[in-house]
Amino acid sequence: MKRCPKCNSTFTNDSLKYCFDDGATLTSDVPRFDRDAETLKGATLQPGTIGLEVVVQLEGKGRQIFRNDQFAGTRGEGRGLEGFQLRLDPPVEGLSLKYMAHLEGIGDKTAREGEWLGARKGESCRLEGFSVELTGPLAESYNVSYMAHIRGLSDTAVFKNGDYCGTRKRGLRVEGVQVSLSPVSEAARLTNDPPRFGAEAETPKNVPTQPEMSPQDIIMEIADHLRKTVSPGEQTLIRFEPLTGLRLSITQISEHFIAAAERADCEVIDKTGTRSTVRRQPTQLIRA
């Protein structure tokens, strides 16, 4: 049982050292508060996995603690996530986390491992999307994968290593998230094939070649992705690696990206061989 000497908030996780709200060092001389019955139930680490603590604040339920690869939140209950915190547990020397969230009415906010991101105690705000990335000398040796359940859109696809998951400025709340941290397999290093969500990738026996697509088809595929990803009036970083799920190679994406951006009414701010920052033209209102 832990208590904050400044705000008197209490926490059930005896491994916590600092208060979510004010960063004060916690003391351990008070009774525990009740946590959700399903929280941490059966949460045991398998050999070779990385310990990850996920703290979320659920609308109407308060803060709850989950572990690596557990779904943190609800589905179909109408409860939005109002904030979250990530922490390696136990810590891994040479590895750390950095994460961001888009909060309705506030915008994009970032935090580093162990920092609370979102509504404070007694506050309310809507989490519309987020991203997580790894930092430190060992960052290339691990993958962080994540998905979200969004009100009105169901579960998202799986994103990883800093790619944005969710929406912006559409009023759609994130109701739950699932974050998984795992080592990068040697096969994944060699083939650039990301591990499966929540588990290390199997060694591929036959890596399929890219299907033949016409330049026009490639441009249409990328443009359609940009229309779905970039909201009008927004500036967004697009990493090319997730687009390989469209059956395109990084080279194909890079070669045709500018033409595709133009078709999607996006302005290319800058571009490298693996990523680009684009701004989509705002929607123009037609007056009668």
C-alpha cells in the first residue's frame, strides 16, 4: 500500500515509487485501495518476455493497472480513456519508453516512461489516439506494438514503434488499449518482417516476393491510405514501413509517394527514403 504525502492519493501497486499527479515519493503506511477485480488477474511473465506496466484512467472507474499484452479498458460500455502511463517493470538497462497522446481540446502531448499523460485527478478529457516508441541503446533490439478500441470504429489495426494509432479532431474516444513489448527476432531483423502482436515472430520459411503492380495502382493505394490517415488541415508524419501491409515495398512507396500525396490533396513538407511529413489541405466550405 502506498500513499502520496502531498495529495494523499493511495495506490495498490507496492512497486510504485512516485505519485502520478505530483511526482512526490510515495510512502507505504496506509491500507490499500480496491482495484478492479480483473486487473492483473493471472498476469504472469513468460520466460524471455519484458515486464510492462500499463496504468489507465477509465471514465467512471478511475485508474487501473494492467500488464504487457493485456487489454486495458472496456468495449461497448461507453467509457473513454482519460489518460495513461507506461513503465518497464522491472526496468531494463539501456531501454526506455516515450509516448504521446492526442487529447480533445488540448492537442498532442508527450511523456517519458513513468510520467502520467492525460487528465489529472478530478479532471476529464478525451483520449483520441496515441503512439509509443522505444529509446535508448537497446531500442533496436525490441518492438513495441499496440492497438486501440475506438468508440464507433471497433478495434484498430496493430501499430508499432512510434506510428500513430487512433484519430484526431473527430470526437471519437479511445475506450481501451493493448500494448505489447517483445524482443526482435533474428529473422525479423533480416527480413524486416515485424513480430506478431504479443509474441515474437516465427522464422519465415519462404519470404514472398512483392506482387507486380502498375505505378497507377501503387499511387492509388498510397493515396487512399493518406486520405484515411491524415485529417484535413493536419500535418502528419507518415512512416513507410506500415504501408508495406498494402503489398508494397519500401522502394515502391518512396518512389511514388509524392504523386500519391498530390492525388490525396496532401502537401509534402519533407521526405526521406523511409518517411515523410505531409499536410492535408483543409476542407473548403461551399457557400450558397
